[in-house]
Amino acid sequence: MKELTKKENIKDWYLKNFELFEKQMNGHNHELLKKVRQASLAKFLELDFPATKNEEWKYTDVSFARENKFNPVSTDYKTSLTKEDVKNIIFGNFDYNLITFINGKFAAELSDISADSDKIIIKNLNSFIDSHKEIVENYFAKISSDDNLFNVLNGIYMQDGVAIYLKEQSEFSKPLQVLYLNGYSEENLLIAPRNLIVVGRNSRTSIVFNYYGNPKASYFTDAITELYLEEDSSVDIYKIQRESLSSYHIEKFQAIQKDRSVLNHYNLNFGGRLTRNDINSKLDGENIETHYYGLYLGKENQHIDNHTFVDHAKPNSMSNELYKGILDDKARGVFNGKIIVRRDAQKTNAYQQNKNVLLSGEARIDSKPQLEIFADDVKCTHGATVGHLDEEAEFYIRSRGVPEELAKSILIRAFAADVCDEIKIVELKEQINHLIFEELHRQEVSY
């Protein structure tokens, strides 16, 4: 780690490095992105990194960001990774499109995109701005506000990301896998992806965000993803985070949904020294469905913080949220799920559940489900549970001649099933099941 000296101030250091960063852009600094950067710079002067006295960050200490220097990736960075390297990291055995980023920079030679029709556009953000500037002007940086200094830092130092645009009445039959390979070559990198997804009226797609890190590297991934769902559209978003246990990962996911749209968001966390996910949806229409599924596995000294926010702004919609955590060793989990039902959002159905299993006496979870209801004709429930593996169930399984470790694996598999069984891509579901037992170093129980 490159730590600050006592005389240095982290904000001054980032501002000084931004001047060098802009010079390195060397003509790749689009006017639209420059405007976003300038707005973020103004905010940067006003804000500080959140502290635990801030209610939204009460259980998550982000002193790593105040005490360490993370350098933005230089524009002339070249990768030595090969297609064979990528093949060993991606989720395979099903038909997909692939777009790859190394340390947040687009790697065309490691990507394989064949869109189903001319109604579907998949590009890296910089290329998308070159060819579809009017779309970017309508959507980019419109719904993600600068809630904290991490969001602002992304606005200042973003270089690239994936841009996906489905015109109306389009269906992308092959899932798109967005692969972020982080922490390669240099230490202490700041990697700031910016993703934009627009799904047109009556269109459908599936997207797998695969964040993978160099196991030996320390770095900081600071990402923002914006999603627009127009009327009658549907999207499945799978976020699978497997970054280095010496790394830090913070992402803000912001979605806005229109009438009769459906969002299925799967958030699966396996890696990272510290991980924070802020997942937000505004249901800005009627007859909308929003489904959040989360599974987080912590071991050693990992800290995994999931904040979700569902905003029911209009009537006759439903949201369903199920998050499960499995924590071992000295790992700590945080779940803060908030649902707000606005005054006009009558006939709302909203459900939220957070369940956790602690596999050791030193593991810890802080769970805070929240409901704010300003309408009177609604059905809303929430709840949280924390416990250990069921000893009676384990005894019953072992009494049938099953060894102790396998019995524990069977119970872990049963606990995770509610989330994993919702994964629609069968081959991906099987690989996630494998990851669960691999990460916990336990005997695998297959589907």
C-alpha cells in the first residue's frame, strides 16, 4: 500500500493527480465526459469520504480511502493477458457475447461481440459516444447523483465502461458477459468503470457483470452503473464479484423503471477486502416488478456491505427482495435494505427478507431492514434473521451415515438455494454453486 505521509491530504493529492490524468487523456476526453468531470470536481471540493458517524456508513469504516493513494490507470497501459487467460476466468458452457476491460480499459482483442440485430448496440463507452452522441446526451449521468465522495471520484476519474442500447421491440437472446479484470500490472490502482444500459420499450436482455481481480494485487474498484428500463421492458442483471482479498470494491447501481417493466437483479459477492454495494431502483410507473436477490460469502477478515433502496413512486407495483449471507472466520456483513412507498403509490406490494448464517463464533452481521410507508392501501413486510447452522438438522443428516463436513455442506447448500435457484441461466447457476463451496473451502454439494 502507498500510504499518505502525515503532511499529505488525500483530497489535495487526488486534485493534483487529476491535472496529470487530464493531460494523459491525449484527445480521448470527450466534451460530454469533460462536463461530467467538471461537475464532479466542484462536488469534490465540498465533500469528504463518509465516516461511521454518517448513518448510511455506520457499520463500514472506509479509512482505507483516506489513508492510501490509488493511482488512476494511465491511458497508454497495455495488457499482457491472453484469450486463454480470459477463458479460464469467464463463466462458460453457455452461449454469450463478451466485452472485456482490463483495469477499466476496453480490451478489444479479448472481446467477442456479435449482436443479434441492428437494434442492439454494445460498445465500450468511448466508442459509443463517438457513434451515438445523442443517446448519451439523453441518458448519461442523468439519474445517478453524487451521494458521496466515492461517486464523485468515479465522475472525475472515469475512463471507460460498457454501453448497451436496445431499441424498442428487441430481444438479445445471448447473454452479454461484461468482464472486468482488475489489479493487473501495477499496484494501488484506482479503477473507475462507468456503465450505461438503456433497454427500449418491449425489449429484453440478460447481462452478467463479472468482476475478477488479480489475487496478489491491492487496488480500488469504484464503479457506477446506470440502467433505464422503458415501458414493457425486462432485464436480468447478474453481478458476480470475485476480486482480490487485498482489494476494495464500491459500486453504485441506479435504475429507473417505467410502466410494466421488470428488473431482476442478482448480487453475488465472493471477493474483496471491503465491498460496498449501493443498489437503487425508482419504480416510476405502474404495474412494475422489481426483484432483488443477493448472496454474500465472507471469510477471513472480509467486510461486505449491501445497501438497497426501492422507491415506489407510483401505484400498482411490486418489489421482492431476498438477501442471504454466509459468514465464516472473522468476516463481517452489513445489510441495510430500505423500501419507501410514496403517498401516491397505493396498491403497492413490497417484501424484504435478510437471512444470515454465521459459521464461526467471531463472524458478525449488522442487519437493518427499513420500511417507510406514506400510502394506506399497501401490503408490505420485512424481516431479518441471524443464526448458526441447524444442529438438529445436522444431527439428523449425520445419523444417516453422512460425514460431518458433508452434512454442513448440505445445510449450506440448502440455505443458499432460495437465491441460487432464482438464477435463470442453468450453467451459470451450477458454476455459482461451485464457487460457494470453493470460497468456503468445503465439500461441494451439486444440484
